Amino acid sequence: MAKSGYHHGDLRATILAAAADQIASDGVDAVSLRELARRAGVSHAAPAHHFGDRAGVLTALAIEGFELLAAELTQAGPDFREVAVAYIRFAREHPGHFDVMFRHSLLRADDARLAEARTKSAAALRSGVSALNPGDVGQQQATQLAAWSLVHGFAALWREGALDNSSLADEADPELLARRMLATVHFDRPANSAVR
């Protein structure tokens, strides 16, 4: 007999929340449909019924993550530093999502909803970066890549514990530390200066 939770109204969200929690605590490799069903309190067939397989669950979680990220970056406004802090805050507050979103080998690459969610979050990040360097398209793209690498790298270092007990991280609050780091970065340069 299936558990009664199988028929509750928000099973999809319950399974995704269980996946995010498990990834945050145990890592993405620990995720299985059977364990998600146990955590969600539903029949072992429920996750497969709603998502098909493990890649389906992880893809849905990544889509949800990109949508949440886009909303947070948009809410941060046009200032790059605020967008950067919002990105880092997202990684801290949604570690299960963050750990899956950029692991392409785990996701259904052909999922149109995933592509759309990625595009939306990328546009929100780019909007925060666009004012930094109004140069030509190639230079704007390089600036956007540098900015994304900076904030994603910081978020990943913090998430993975690499900054624990580090002399580089003398501030316990990652947002304050990120703001100090971002204050030292200058992406803009004169339009006529050559790339070295």
C-alpha cells in the first residue's frame, strides 16, 4: 500500500525539497529515487512517476535553482556588487540547488525549460555587469566571464569549506568578506587601452 503522502497536493515540490536537502547534506552522489521517496515520506515509485529518473529530478532541481537565482539577481538591482553579493547569498541559502545547477553531466541537456531558466539567470547576471565595461561586444563578454568567474569561484570556495581557517577569510560573514573583495576589483579600463 502506498503511503498517503503520495497523493498530497505538492508532491513535486516535496521531492525537490528532499533532493535539495540531501544534496546539501550528503552531496549529489548520494541522491537516489528510493532515498528521495523515503525522505519525502512517499511510495518508492512516486519520484519516478513525477520525474522519470534521477536525471529528471536533478534537472527539475536545476531549473528551480536557475529560476530562484534569476529572481534574486534581478531583485538586487543594476549595481554589479549587489548582484555579486546576491549570487553568493543564493549559493549559501540554496546549496543543494547550487551544487547541481552547473553539473551538466548530471542533467538532461536537451530540456528546453533548463535552457530557458539558464538564459534567464545569465541575463540577470549580465545586466549587473553591463555597466562595468561599456566597450565592444568582445570586451563585454570577457568582463561578464570575469565577473561570473569571480562570484561563482568565491561562492564555490565558501560552499566547499576551502576558506575555513584561511588567513584570506578573516571575516566570518561571507557577504561582508565578499563586499571587501569586490571593493578591490575594477573591471573598467579606458576604451583605448590594449589587452595585455
